[in-house]
Amino acid sequence: MEPIYATGMAAKLRSQWDRDAGLGQNHNAVKLLGQDYESLRAQCQQTRTLFEDPLFPTSTSSLGFNELGPRSSKTHGVRWMRPTEICMRPQFIMDGATRTDICQGALGDCWLLAAIASLTLNDDLLHRVVPHGQSFDGGYAGIFHFQFWQFGEWVDVVIDDRLPVKDGKLLFVHSAEGGEFWSALLEKAYAKLNGCYEALSGGSTSEGFEEKCPPQCLYMLNFFRGADLFSIIGRAIERGSLLGCSIDITSKFDQEAVTFKKLVKGHAYSVTAVEEVVYRGNMTKLVRIRNPWGEVEWTGAWSDDSREWDNVDRSVRGRLQNRSEDGEFWMSFSDFLREFSRLEICNLTADALQAGQVKKWSTSLYQGEWRRGSTAGGCRNFPATFWINPQFKVTLKHPDSPGQSDCSFLVALMQKDRRKKRREGQDMETIGFAIYEVREQISLSGVHLKRDFFLTNASSARSELFINLREVSSRFQLPAGEYIIVPSTFEPQKEADFVLRVMWEDLHNAAQMFTLRKKQIFRDHDVDKSGTMSSYEMRRALEAAGFKLNNHLFQLIILRYTEEDLSVDFDNFVTCLVRLETMFNHVTLKTGVMMLKIHRNKLHLNRYSHRKQLF
């Protein structure tokens, strides 16, 4: 029998140690719900049975809860069938994964499918998400797996290959050829990761991108005036970045409304290529875009059958023009800027694409939470509680270039697991963050800034908006120094878990959380790595934290903070340190006041004595 380890923060600490050892990286992904693909597959092969996933059953609960719930007409007549039952010779990937393998079905997850389509442009990234060696040929056991980057770590998701079918056709995503199933199985794996298929309905392209890689850039095209965006897009595509675009809507009636030239509002497209062609003696910039529906294409200039192609060199026309109704089309860059509202770029290496040279960025990632009554303080509009929000310290040391004082960095705040909560009637919280400069006189380690600081100091920077998206991110340039990042929900008492990422352009910069030193101390003195400390380890750890205690006080601490077996878990260790810090700060303050009074009295007596001598 395996030992039972401490729960709470101690369990989180052990989890962090696993991650420090490489767990959560692409080559060693976290196994969702503890399911191991290789062992489950081997078991099925040994018993000559096809895998049936008990953790994502073929029932309406896996489809949804409202529009795809048990009482919905959309789910009546749905059967779950394996690809081997749908067609004679199913293929996992046929002649390589291409954009035409992804056609949207009866689910509003175009944002995800646009991201998946972009995956097909980058084989290395595709096979991070879709691992090699999967097929319906030798060794087939009805089991597949996929990997997603989620909240700072790669997660491996195992599924069986039973897919929802209605009227003889796949209900959701499908390939144009009909016999290729990698995209449908990937969509099922992502549905399992989020609780059900309906949880995938509605979202931004960048959210889909983030499941495959880290940070993104956002360009609001209707405000863009720089001529360099075309080259930015080109460099991004060359480096294998994922790109998506969309047209903003002004009301719910605009959602998926089709314009006169057949563009869909509030719909996620993927950007797949850029080209410059000679047209009537002038260089013309073109952008290639794909609709994940696999149909409904732009009918304006440079569309599949437009006359502009007649005035292009025949070899160029043969290479670029595609007259099939596959959802992919070309348009001029000027029309692209005019028709679309936003462009989202996910840079696989977080390179700064704004400059000709590539600047590598480094990332620090921290998990956090907002809880009622303790850490859910709301935004700056609520000064009485804003200060209780989690606080993260960022040290900016190295300016972008010699002779300058500003340092570039990017802050991204992402709320976790909100799609899973849709079944409970919850959705995305409205989130954002503010950044405050911490001057030298108050830059003390171990200090959680209090209400008075925020009442008397303005923020140095903040997120552009508080918005109910999964992630809010902004890029900043601030002078070298120390800053505090305060992430929050818009209103107080809203509960959620979050991930804060700080990205910077120099390896020497560091983002660190106040409690990091205490985790580290606990880890150093938990010799057997059990997630708990003995009373002897506890004393050494307290001394390492700067507290030299007499025997009587230490005995009181052991009585208060240890379990029956005299062990101390991480929760109690941190609580003890906080209480000791509070007590010592209070005593130090009182001692300082007393010493000041004594010093003042001595001055007064000396002056009085001096006066007596004068007289």
C-alpha cells in the first residue's frame, strides 16, 4: 500500500517538485485523470478488446447540458460509432494532415478548428499535439491520445474512438474526404479535457492557439496604420506561428451573420499564407485565409474566380489560385485590413516579431487563486478590499538597449477551468490586473502591500481592459526597478483559479512571488521529500527563515502546529511563519517606538541637565 501524503499546500508542493523534475513538458506530459495510453493500449491488445473509456462515456452527459443536453432535439438519434463502423477503410491521417481535414460540424467551436487548421502548417507542432504512431492498422485497439498545452503544462488525454453520429454522418468536426479521422478524434479529446462537447461552443482563436503553445500577440486591424504588419505576418508564418483573424460583432444579431461578400461576422478564421504578386505592373500584397466550415468563401477581389487572377503571370496563378469550394481564399492585404477587425498571433518561441532580429523571451509562470473573504478583493474600484488580492513582485534589471532605461515585458493573466464550470451555470469571470512601482524604501521581501499603499500610489501600468475572456494580456515598457502585479476579478468575492505569466527579453530578469522563499525553505528541509517535516526538521527550517526561538516558544509552536505524529505539513508551516513574522514585526515596531521614546527622553534630560549647568 502506498503511503498517504498530506493534502492541501503540501500536495501542491509535491506537485511542484514533480514539475521541477520535468513533469508537464511535452516529452513527459501530465496524464489526465491518471490514464496512461501505453499501458491501456497494451491491456486491450492482450485481452483482444477495443478500448471503452469509462471516464468519458458514450452518453448525453459527454455531449452537453443545454443545447446538446438530454432533452435537446439536436441529440435525438445520436449514436456513438467507431470509424471502423462508419467506413470500410478508415485512416487516421491520409497523405499528411492538411487544412481540408477540418470541416466544422454542428458545434460552435470554429475558434478551436481555426487553431487546429493552423497546426497543419507546422509539422513539429502538429506532432506535439498529435503524437506519432497512431493508426487503424496493425496494433489498433480503439484507443488514441493527444496532448494539449494547458495552464503552463502539457497534458496527455486518452480517448476511445467512438464518435457521435447522426443520420449516418459525424455530428461534429469531419474531414472533407470523409475517411480521415484525426481531427474528429482530436476534437473529442479536447471535449473530454473540458468536460463535454458543448463546453467548446464559443471562444477566441487565441484560446485555441494556447492549447498548442504559449503566448500570443493581438492586433486590432481597424486601428492599424503601420505598413510593417504584412512583414510581421510573413515572418510569423515562416517561423511556424499560429495566426487567426475575426470580424467583431456589435450585437448578438451579428453573430455568424454573412456579409455581402460572404465573410462571416463573429467567426474565427485562420491565416495560412501571404504573397506578393505583380498585378498590372505593381506589387500587390495578398493574404490567404481559411474558413473552418470548409465552405462560404470571400467573393471580392482575388477570390477564387475573380478577374484579378487573369492579370497575373500564369505560373504564379497556377501556384496560388484554387477554384475549389474548400473554405480557403485569397484577398488583398488592403481588403484584409478593411474587412477584418482583429488578428491574433501565437508565437511558438515568444519571439519579438516587431523587429528584424529575433529576441528570445523567457517566461515565469505562477499559479494563483481568488477566494471569498481572503484573496478575492476585486479591482481598484473597491479600495477597501483591492489590497487583499494576490501580489507578485517583478524585478526589471536590464533595459532593452544601451542608453535606455525602459525594459520590455509581457504580462498574461489566464483564468483556469472555466469551460468545465458551464455545466454549473458559471462562465468566464471578468478579469484584469494593475502594476505598481515599489520604491526602494518599501521594497522589503515578505511584505504584502496594504490598503494605504494603494490609496496613495497610482498604478504604473494596467491591463487594457477588464473583460470576460479566458486570458488578458498586454505588453509594457517600464523603467528598470521593482514592481508589484496585482491580478483581480472586476468585482470582489468572485472565486476562480488563475495562471499569471510574466515574459521578458532577458534571462537575468526574474518574476518572483512573496511565498516562493517559504516554499523553497520547506523543500530544503523536508529531507525525505514526503511533503511533511519532523519537529527536528521544523526547528532547522525556522532558523533558516530567520527565527531563532528559545526552547519554551519552540515547544509551544510544536504543540500548536504539528499533527499527532509530530509531523508538520506545508500548510501549517506557512501559517506558522506568517504568525511569527506578524508577531516579530509587531514586537520590532513596538521596540522601535519604545527606543525612540527612550532616545527622546534622554535628549530631553540632557538638554535639561545642560540648562542647569548654564544657570
